[in-house]
Amino acid sequence: DADVTQTPRNRITKTGKRIMLECSQTKGHDRMYWYRQDPGLGLRLIYYSFDVKDINKGEISDGYSVSRQAQAKFSLSLESAIPNQTALYFCATSDLGLAEQYFGPGTRLTVT
Amino acid sequence: SQQGEEDPQALSIQEGENATMNCSYKTSINNLQWYRQNSGRGLVHLILIRSNEREKHSGRLRVTLDTSKKSSSLLITASRAADTASYFCAITSGGSYIPTFGRGTSLIVHP
């Protein structure tokens, strides 16, 4: 089984809808991250969490919120989706004090 | 946080050839990592090189770091069609363990 899983893998939604993307990990890592990837722009950090009680904004947090329900679960919400949030979203984890990140398979989100 | 810049943006080679891609950055770093992404999939960590290291190897991969030139290179020797992917450098600097990713080099290896 994959160490970092994301659900759903694909989602099409309409402008104004609320949507939640979920991430689970079995690696036992404390640190979890949400990124979005747009063509030609690389990965941009949305939010990150260093433990269950720690949530931090990243480079592009506007329009997004997160919840760290447990060490293994980190969800990303779009309260009112807009078309320019159409992107590939990745969850990642890392161990304390180490920089290497482990990525989930991604969620392709389309907002129409 | 700073972002590395990969060069070239795209690279097309024949199977068996070597592929070299570069990453440049602006200020001092803690470490630099290289990741691979197959089309539409999650990134996979390849190699991490620390600021006090100059070269690391992993199988057919060789990474060098020149802190005086603020650049790193990733060499893939004897490339295979399966190496077709995008390659990203990611930099950590200052007190942060969070890497900042560049825009990537798209590598196509023709069989």
C-alpha cells in the first residue's frame, strides 16, 4: 500500500462549491504539507503542519483552509471554489529534522 | 525563501546518452535536493546534497554542488526511456527545513 494517499484522485466541481481534499499517511511523520502545481510554475506551498497542534500558512494560502485531524491525516478545503484554483494538488510528508519529502499521487481538481 | 531555477526547461535525448540538467540559486543554502516527477504523478525524492558536500552518487545519478557558483547539476548516465520525466531541484535555506521547488526540467528520452 502507498505510504501517502490522497482522495479523491480527480474531482470536477462548480464555482462556489465547497470541496475537501484528504490526505493520509502511514509513514509516521509529524510534518505534512499541501502544494499546488500549475503548468510552468512548479510547486507552490499552500499550508504546512509540523504537528497536530501546529498549522502554518504557506506561499499561497488565500482561498484555502486546512485541518490536521490526527498525526496521519491532513485535509485541505476550498470554501468557495473558483476557476483559477484548477490545478494538481499534492500532499507531502517529512520526518522531523529532515528535508526529504514524500509525496502522495496528487488530486487533479477542475473548477468550472 | 528562495527558488532554484532549472536549466534547460526542456531536454530531448536518445536512449544511452547522458542527460545533464542544472539548478542555480541566489543565496546560501542548507541543502539542495533533486526530485523526479513522472507525468501527472507525485514527486519522488532522488538525492539530497548538503552545502558542505560537493558530489553525491546514486546508481546512474550524479549530483554536484558548487557553492561558489551557487549551482548544482544532475547527471543521468546511460539514459533510458523510463527516465522520461520532469526533474525538480528544491532548496532549503535559513532555518527552514521546507524546500522551495523550482519550475523543473522536462526530460524526454527517445528509445
